[in-house]
Amino acid sequence: MSETPRLQLLKSAYRWYYFNRSSVIEEPFEISKREFGFKDFSGSMIRHMQFRNRGELLAYIIRNVPRSIYSSVAYYKDPTAPMDIKGWEGSDLVFDLDMKDVSEAARENTFWVCGICGEIGAGKGPPACPKCGSQSIIETEWVCDKCMADVKAATALLVSVLTERFGFSNRDITVYFSGDHGFHVHVNSREIITLSQRERAEIIDYLTLNGYDSKRFEANTPNTSLLYDRAVERVAIDPNVTMDIKRVFRLPGSLHDESGITKCRCDDVQECDPLTSCVMLPDEPTKVRVIYAPRFYIKGTWYGPFKQEDVTLPLSAAVYLLAKGLADPLK
């Protein structure tokens, strides 16, 4: 099946990035023990791949130009083997914080667009467009200043709890902008890689206050205890990510498939501006037909709103819309 003009332009932009920005890619610790997964521009996923070193990984990426790149949180004796005989040796502790889970503004910013007639609606998309009957419905969670501020605050809270209550050093913790709607927090400590799913579930229960009865714990728990200290606040995290010891997680330095923005480090989460610092595609003028886009911010500049308009945008801003299915390239 031939690629659409939209996919062709996206693939060209991703090819430029991986050829010119390969130094940004961070290979995981003990790379040869990791399982890698790749999603291509047709949506197909390949997993159970192994690379012995950074050079092998980069050569594969540059040659194949994947749309998404993942590596396992787990360490395996044989990453290429079927899951039940890989030989699990441990897993990193990771957290995923998404705007929709921490911000009411993010939930309110969800909208859908019909890719055929351009009909627009708020909230989750219908099975078919009520105007033209098409099933080509594009559902999007839009990023706004408020939801970005909310997810930053939630991420900063998580880091505070991990350091002040769990005793991790700041050197153990790396915070990344996910590339689209939130942040990833990686805890790089050899002391915790063998934690079981059950033990990770207990960490989630503590962070999310699952099962917390304030009267019971204030009466029966010493003030010096870590568990359910009444001063702790609820942290909104995706529990499935943290509990899954065999998950493949987006590789730092790779492009997000729904934005064209890099998963990159944010050393100071409250001060970072990821929609500037993590946008690493060039500013080459690119003509696109925008189906619909509310006002959005990329690399220090605001664009839109647009509706059924032909516009010229920097490649980074054009790819942002193309990756979300909200625009098509023009010749």
C-alpha cells in the first residue's frame, strides 16, 4: 500500500531528525539486556529486538526511520526470546503522568474532527460523523497553558515524594517531557530493580492514596512512618505503567508519533518550556491544509486558530498538526 502525502512528509521529517539529531538519543543502561520495539508509519509494531550497543541501535533507526521507538523497562537474559522464557532479571521503576489524568482543563480541551467534511465537536468522538456519516473521526487532546502547568505541578510533587519520603537521591531520578501530553519519571537505582509487581502496586497505592482512611491511619500510624503520612498529597499517575515490569517505554531522545516532538530531559520541570526546548525539527517553511486547529504554541510562537485554511508553517509546527491528523501537505 502506497503512503499518503501526509505520511510521506512525516516520514521525511523523522528521517531528517534521526540522521541529524542522533546524538540526542539516549540508549538505556545495559542496552544488550533490553527488548526494543518499533512502530512504523503504517501502524505495524515489531518487538523482541536486541542491540548490543548504541551503534547498532542508531544504524537500525537511521536505516528504517520508525515512527515510534520503545525499549523495555526490564533487563532480560535473552530479549529476543518469547516473553515467558526471556529470563527476567529486574525492571526500572518508571512513572507516566498525563495531562488528562491531572488537569480538568485537559479533559475539557478534548475535541473531535471529521477528516472528510471538517465537522467539529467537543469531547470524545462519535462512531460516525453526524453531518456526513464518515467514520474518519480524529479525536485529539489539546495542550493548553493550564493543563501544562497542572501536569508540571503533579510531576514536581511526585519527585518531591520520591526524594523526601522514599529517600531517593535527585541523582537517581530523571524527568522527561513525554513528547506530547505529559512527563515520564525514571528512577535509576539498582536497589529497586527487583521489586515485584505487588511491591510496585504498594508504591502506587501510597502515591495515589488508594485505600487511605485518614482517621484510621492518623490514629494508628506513628508520625515518623513513611506509610500514609497525613501530609502526603495524592499523585495522579498511570498505575499500569509503573506496575508493568515487562512494558516497553518510549525511548528518550526519540520523536513522539503524535506530535513530532522529542522525549527529552527536563532538569527543572517547573522552569522548563518543553514546547520550545524539546522541539528539534527545523523551521523550513511548509505549506499545509489545516482541517482544524485551536490556537497552539511551538518554539516560542503562537499559531492559529485555523479551520479549513491553507497556511505556511515552520516544519516543526506543520508536523505537529500532521502527526495529529489535523492537516495535509500542499505542493
